[in-house]
Amino acid sequence: MAGGPMDKIHKNCRLMLRVLLLPVLLLILSFNIQQVMAFEGDYVWEARFKTSLAKARSSHQAKDQYAVG
């Protein structure tokens, strides 16, 4: 039964899956990349905050304490 109606249905299903899944996969990948970049950005800001906080705690000056952030 080569070339029967089931082969056409399977071919159409494969095509629809490719058309539907490709944008979904691209969206998932782009979302994951954005999450990684946001996490790295948070890490940098957290490190800067900790160094600023350590400086403010060690100096005992009010103006340095308000400079944290």
C-alpha cells in the first residue's frame, strides 16, 4: 500500500509538526538564553553590591553607607 491515504496523512502530520515545533523550540531557546544572561547580570550586580557594602561598613562614614547600591 505504498502511496496510500495513510502515507499522505503521515506526511501532512510531519510537516505540521515541523511548522509548529520549530517556532516553539526557537522561543524556548531564546528564553533560556535570556535567563542565563539575566542571571549573569544579577551576579555582577550582587558582587558590586557586596564590595560596596563592605567598604561602607569598614569606613563608618554616613555618606559611604548611603552610597551602597
